[in-house]
Amino acid sequence: MRFATYEQDGTVHAGVAGEDGLHPLPDHTTVLDLVRAGLPAALEAGAAALRGPAVPPAAVRLRPPLEPPTVRDFVAFEEHVEGVVASVSGGAGVPPEWYDAPTFYFTNPYALLGAHDDVPIPPGCALFDFELEVAAVVGRDGASLDPARARDAIFGYTILNDWSARDLQRREMKVQLGPAKGKDSATTLGPWLVTADELAAHHDEDGFLALEMTVAVNGVRVGHDLLSNMGWPFAELVAYASRGTQVRAGDVLGSGTCGNGGCLAELWGRGREIPPLAPGDVVEMAVEGLGTIRNTVVAGTTLPPVARARPRLRHRTR
């Protein structure tokens, strides 16, 4: 089943995507409510909604499928790491530490955009980039989950575009903390949240989802990969996120960017001369079984330069 959040005439609704449009769920019901209720209850509510009238997709604005309490983004594709290390940090090869555990960072849950929203370039950014990813949504609370329980805890999946200000990211990463402003301006989620049962047939024998992923800029395909090229399956990512702490229903966990052109920075690191994104560029991402998101880049807010730090003082007493 495909759950969506949409806006119509200034009012936000939750619904189920069907062949004839979006079928509203009862008023005041959110997709996060359904996730927290558990998959069986969500499927029952969705089936009831599908028996009702549908709203034409052209009459609504798709919002992010849910409002997650947290968003973690992993870096689970080896090929992506290899290219971006050269582009962002000036290094070469994949750091040995990458193989030890699935690394992630927390990104901004307040900067989520819908499947067709415009995306402003962050202030001070001259190297704007996209990142083609898939995200898993946790369906139940848990702590220190093993991979088997973690897989059972996944409610569903959606497409994630982790928009990135590469020049800001390069500076931040040199401080050995981050990314920060290089990553928190915008993240697209959508078009809907596809429940895990719909994708069960796409799991291979090792638990990876073999879904085709593509990204195009202004109608020209730039990247193409299989989600099953991840270094760890989503069950391992959820288990690691919960290690020694908690995950909660509604948490979003991004796969990290796929390889083979999943972002411009990877291609820059491999010597490809492709310009960064500019106002007017249209980025379209499609993932098998999950749908398509399509965002237009627009000019962002112009702000004064950031103040530089003052040299440290040497006084030890007042």
C-alpha cells in the first residue's frame, strides 16, 4: 500500500494512493499515526480508505509522506564513497574504517520537501548537488535490535534526495565535525510511503532490495544503479542505529547515495566535468516500486557573509 500526505485548498490530509487518485483517510489521521499503529492496523485503515472517493493528483500538492521524529542518513554504497572522497576531501580510495560499520549522521527533519516542491539553493552555495537514495521508515520502537528483529521493524520505504551544498560541506568536513550547513537546507521525501509487504518479492537471498534507481537532470540520465549494491541491507542499518540506544516508529533512515552517478560529486571525483546545479535545473529520480520525484532548483535567499572567528584570547583571569 502507498500512503501519502497531501495539501488541498490549504488543508493537509493523509491518504492512500490508488489507481484513480488519492483516497483520504479520516480527518486528523496522519501517516505517522498509521506507522505508530503498526502495519496490520495501517493496512486495514488503508483498505477502508480505498473504498471511498478519490482526489485527482493534479488537484493537490504532495508533501513529504510523514513528519519523522528523526532522520538519519547512512553512507552505504562503496562506489559512492570512492568517488566522493576524491571530490569532497581530496583523498583517494575508500577509507578502511568504512567497512567496519555503517556510518550515518543526523540531518534536519524540519527541512523536508515534497515530491514536486521547488528547492532553493542554500545561502553562499556555489556547488549545489543532488543525492539519489532510498529511505526505510521504522514501524515500531526498539533498542539494540538484532538484524532479524530490525527487518521486521521496517514499516516501508520511500525515495530520498539528500540535497548537498558541496562547497560548504568541504569546509565543514575539514573541522572534523559535520556535515552541517552543507546538508541541512533540504531533503526531498516521496512521493509516498510504500509498505514493506509490497516489496517483499524484491529481496534477494541476502536480504538486499534489488530495485532499479535512476536520476536525470533536465531530461538527461546522469546516474543508474541497483539498491542491492549497498554494503549492508536495511536490516543492518536499523540494527546499527538502535545499537545501545533507541529507534522509534516514524524514524527515517536513508541508504546513502547510490553509485554510478547517484550524485554529481561522485562524478567530479572521477574527473567528469559536469556543472553544479543551477536555478531552473529539474532533477528527476525514479526507483522501481517506489515511484518518481521531480524537483526544480530555484534561487535561494541572499544573506551576508558569515562572520569569521576572532583570534583566541590568551587571558586566563579576568
